[in-house]
Amino acid sequence: MSNIDDQAVQLKASFGQRADVKKGEEVNLNQIDPGLKRVIVGLGWDAPEEQEGLAVDIDASAFLLNRDYRVRQDTDFVFYNNLSGENGAINHWGDNVTGAGEGDDEEIEINLEILPFDIEKISFTVSIHNAEERKQNFGIVKNAFIRIVNQDSGVELARFDLSEDASEDNAIVFGELIREGIQWKFRALGHGTTGGLYRLARDFGVNVAPN
């Protein structure tokens, strides 16, 4: 995970206009929407329901991180088995086990105003459930994206479409929200790895038992 904090290209954000962000770029969300208070982070993908008779189940997760890019406590890991954190400041809307339908497959809502100030970043990941056991990777996944939406207005502020080949990876750090004073930025990452959600959780400092 050592390259996650590489220098990012700053995008000039225009008021009211969605930012289409490429890998390695970041955009100031408050420049697009100065009144931003709550966001929905939507993640979507197209994947087969099964591969060689085994279900393909993709999961979105969020990690609440301090300045050292680590969780402060294990409950800062928000995912299908821990759907809420920080007294409701962040809520995962539930696991979509098939990826069926159009638009977002999974969504996470965040009240930026009430997040504790020692949370400086929120990292968003996608991973394939039991990927190594089922011998599955993101080579079978198409049209993956992450988008940031103002929850109060419904206006989409930023979007990152993952277009590169990730055929060797079964987990991806997709993007992150970064606190900068009283403002928030979105950075597109798209960093893939193997080891699934367990590897991601361990890298972010969560105390999890091996699968």
C-alpha cells in the first residue's frame, strides 16, 4: 500500500459541474458544491452471477483512517458485517450479492459534518468474496466505477471509471475522501492487490483473523 499517498494531480473544480476524475487525480468537492454536508458514495460494476458454477459476490467497504493511513479502532472498518460507524456518521446500505441491475450496486452514506476530526481520510474498496478459494479476480468484472453524490440534492459531484485491466487482482482500493481543513477532496486510486478483503483490512490496521 506504499504508493497510495503518491503525489496526485490536482483538478480544477468548477462550481456545479461534475468532475470526471482519472487515476491519480483529485478534486476539491467543496469547490463544486460549497454547501456540501452529506455524501453518498456509490460503487458499481458488471459481473457474471456465476463463474464455473460458483457465485461472484463483490463487496464494497470503507475504512475510516487517521493521518497515518490506519484505522483508529477495528470498528472503523465498515462493511457487510459492520454496516454503521461513528454513531451513524457513516452507513453502508447493505450487501448486493449479485451485482444485478443498473446504477450503483452498493452505496455508503457519510455525514461529513459529524465525523470526528481525527478521521482524516476515508478509503473505499471493492473485493471479491472468497476470491482465492473460488479462483476469481477482477478480470471478469467490467464497467467498475465509484461516484460521489450530494445526498441532500442528489447531484453527482465526481466520478471515476476504472478502465484498466485488473485481471490479477481480487481487491481494489478504489478511491478516498481526504479532509483538508473544513473541506473534502476526492482522490481516484484504483490500486489493486491480491489477498481479498482480509489483506486490505490487515494493511489498514484492522485486527482480523485469517480466513
